[in-house]
Amino acid sequence: MKYIDPHIHMVSRTTDDYQRMAMAGCVAITEPAFWAGFDRSSPQGFHDYYRQLTETEPARARAYGIHHHCWLCVNPKEAEDPGFAREVMSLIPEFMDRPNVLGIGEIGLNKNSRNELIILEEHLALAASLDQLVLVHTPHLEDKLKGTRLIMDAIDNAGLDHDRILIDHVEEHTVGEVLDRGFWAGMTLYPETKCTPQRAVDILETYGTDRLWMNSAGDWGPSDPLAVPRARLEMRRRGHGEDMIKTVTWDRPLTFLSRSPRFRVADD
Ligand SMILES: [Zn+2]
């Protein structure tokens, strides 16, 4: 059965991972721009990263029949210096017309600081002016609920359409509010932190499948690029039907991502 992994950081993964994902049924992925595990020393470092996301990774994925897409931004962890962040943001428009770019992301907050919020607001204004979809990162652990609310308020102030925004890394204490306010929500499946596949299926059983998807967020830390098929096994083990499994791991990401005419799951 085919699936989409709508949030995975393939720049940190090996080609073997592409092969294993393809063998498990993955046909399309989206890769948000994020923190590489170290702070880049110059805006040029981001220029090279955007080239990697729009040139190198699509070619690497294609060798395994996977359609690769990406989102561009300055991640919140490197947004603490607004002058630096603005220099990087000035590079983004030249990449927005590339064929695999879906929108702005993953923007959001990390420590909920004043400077992060300023740069978040400027990204939202950029998304509004370029009419782009938005993918949002929410903070970890104790900062998550407060940060998620700050982000949703900033989106309201920017006047963006909630139906074109996905708020990622939701957990039990944030998912209800995100869905109630009309946003899409993503559950990030990590082996230990954020949502385990078991917790994600609990959330689906509680909140239903409307405007909700799951992703592996596979990156350079402890993570699992096969987390989505693993969650499918958990759904089956609990007796959920193939219809529900397909809804969550195919229909939902397909509906949201298809708001960009560039999103593809098959060769034309
Ligand atoms: Zn991410």
C-alpha cells in the first residue's frame, strides 16, 4: 500500500533509507528546511542548503521512484539574530519558483523568545505576500502549549487562511486546540520523544482523522525513516481497517499538499 511521508529530513539520511522507504510503499515526501545540528556561519550556508533541497535531494529520491518536495525558511533555532535571519530570508524568493518547492516551513518557535517571534511574523508576512502554504514547527515539552498558542495567534494576526497551514509536532495537550481553530495538524513519530506510533494511534482514536496526518521527521538524531509504515502496523494490530490506514497516511497528506500545484505522487 502506497504512503506519503510529509515531513522527513532526507539530507540527514542515507540512500539506503530512500531504498527502504520505497520498498515500504513511499512514493512522495516533503522536506522542511530545519536546523542542521549546528548553526550555519553565513547566509551562504543557507544558500547551499536550499540548493541541496531543490537540486540534490529530488535527484537522489527519483532514483527510487520517490517524488521529493521541500519547504524553505530560516528555522527558529537560527532566528535568534534578526539581522542574520533577514539576510537569509532575502535569499528565499529566488528559490520559490523551483519545481519542488511547496511553501514556507518549518517556521515556528523553539524557545518562545521575542526575536523568534519577530522572525516568525516576518515569515508569515512573506507567505502571505507570495500566497504560499505554511508548515509550522512547535516547541518541545514544557514550551509546547504556550508556543503553539503564540504561533496560532501570530497566524491570526497575519490574516492567513487556517486551511492552508499545517501545525506539526502536535501532542495530546495541543492537538485539540489546533484542530478546533481550523488548522491542519501533524503528529511526529519518534521512537521515544514526541509521539510514539502507539501514542499517535491513541490520538487518532480520540480525535478522529479529520485534518490530521503523521510523519517520521527522520533526521540526524534518534529517529526512524520507516515510522509511518510502523504506525500502520500498529493501526492494523488494533483492528483498524485499511480504509482508516489509507485515510491517515495517504488521503490526508494528499489533500493538504495538493493545494500546491507542484505536489506530485506519480509521473505525469
Ligand atoms: Zn522537522
